[in-house]
Amino acid sequence: MRQVKSISELREQLTTVRNSEKKIALVPTMGNLHEGHLSLVKQVQAKADFVVVSLFVNPTQFVEGEDFDSYPRTLESDLQLLDNLNIDLVFMPNADEIYPDGNEVTTVVTVPELDSIYCGKFRPGHFQGVATVVSKLFNIVQPDVAIFGNKDYQQLLVIRNLVKNLNFPIEIIGSSTMREKDGLAMSSRNQYLTDSERQQAPLLYKCICETAKSLENGEKNYAKLERDAVSSLKAAGFRPEYLNICDAKSLKTPKNQRLVIIAAAWLGKARLIDNVAVQTL
Ligand code: PAF
């Protein structure tokens, strides 16, 4: 497994790969790898000849006061896990390599509307940071295919939009959310939960699933379903930011039968997000 820190070395290595007409895949991550990340790698390995995983805790997607400094950084175990999976190359730049003029003055990518609702409303600037770093990684690696988890559903839509609007010739794969046995979506931030919060945490998924079931059973009063779910979360000690039933493609008010229920809620120091897709009759 090749380990590369600089853009120039990465480009040099990938030119040879590209010249041999190999299909290149990119798995962008912020490190602290768990089963969710590893399943992204395994899926994309079946689709490409050469897999690049990036490990970069991107400062521009953390909003003032968030956990950028304390975000878990576990480089050695990440490298071991990736080596075990026989990936081809790890790109692990530092912030100066990605933002040579500093974070504040870099050119940015914004995805209007989508980037300012739901998570974008509660984390202003977050999706601009994601869209910018993902665009940079796409330009640096120039993959044929890239894969992202469905757990970050709004992020996935932001990325699909930027790929379409900026004409990146890259296939984007959205991969199913990996869950713990009790249903909690895997996330690096689950580590912030105390033992008792960890017991409570699966309730977020449970509430979303119950809402999904009601929709599938024909309930049309979305506002009531949303209110009931938020009340259950509050009663269990969560601090919900939102739980909404939306159009699966635009996250706007549903117009057809393809819906998604998206939610974000704090439990202690952990901000948990999750979603479930629903196809109504
Ligand atoms: O989902 C993540 O881990 C990050 O937002 C991403 C896509 C790697 C960009 O930093």
C-alpha cells in the first residue's frame, strides 16, 4: 500500500495507473475508520482496479465551536486497517497541502439551497467546506468512481449536485448505512456518547423507522408524524435539531412517493444524524 502526502507525488503515481487504463476509485474519509468506511472500500474494490483512500480531517467543514481539535485522529490503526484490505494508495495530506493559501482565502464551492437547509441551517458553512474539499479531491485524484455513505444523506445529495453542476466525469455511489447490532448508525462521533447515552442512542433510528412505517401504512399527516417523533426523542433526553419527511431528491416538501426521513439530534456531546428512505403507495 503506497502512502502519499503530497499532491505532486500522488499525481505522478496516478499518471502511471491511468496510462495503464486502470479504473481508479476514490474513498474520501476523515480517518478514524470504522466498519462503515471499510464497507465503502470493499464495495468500491469490486468496481475499480486501483483504490485510493484519502485521510484528511478537513478544517473548513467544521463550524466555529465544533469538534475539529478533538475529532478522533487514529492514523496508525487506519493505515493498518487499509493495509489489511489491500487498498492501493492512501492519500494523507496536511492542511497546507490542501489549502496552501490558508482556509480563509481559498476558492470555495457552494451548492445553493441544499447547503443551507437542515444540517446546513444548524451548521452554517459546513456543506461549503464539504463541497470545496470534495471538489479539490476530485480534481487531485481524478477518479472514475467515488463512494460515500448514505448515512450522510444530505452530504450525498450535495455531492451529486456538485458533480452534475461542475461536470465532473465521476460516477458517485451511495452506499447503505452500516449499523451496530441495535440499529445505531456507525459514526466516529458515537465515541462521544457515555455508556448510558449509548444505550439510548438507537432510539433515533427507532423513531425514524416508526415514522417510516406509519407513512408506508398510508398516514399522510406529515406534520403530526414529525411532531410525535420529535416529542419521543425529547422525552428520551435527546435535543433534536430536526426530524423531517422530505422529497428524497431535493429534500423539499414531498411531491411524489420517493421520500426520505432525515433527522439530527444531540445526545450529550454527540450530534447524531440518521435517515431512512420510504417509498409510499
Ligand atoms: O463524510 C466525510 O467523512 C467527510 O465529510 C468527507 C466526505 C470525507 C469530506 O471531508
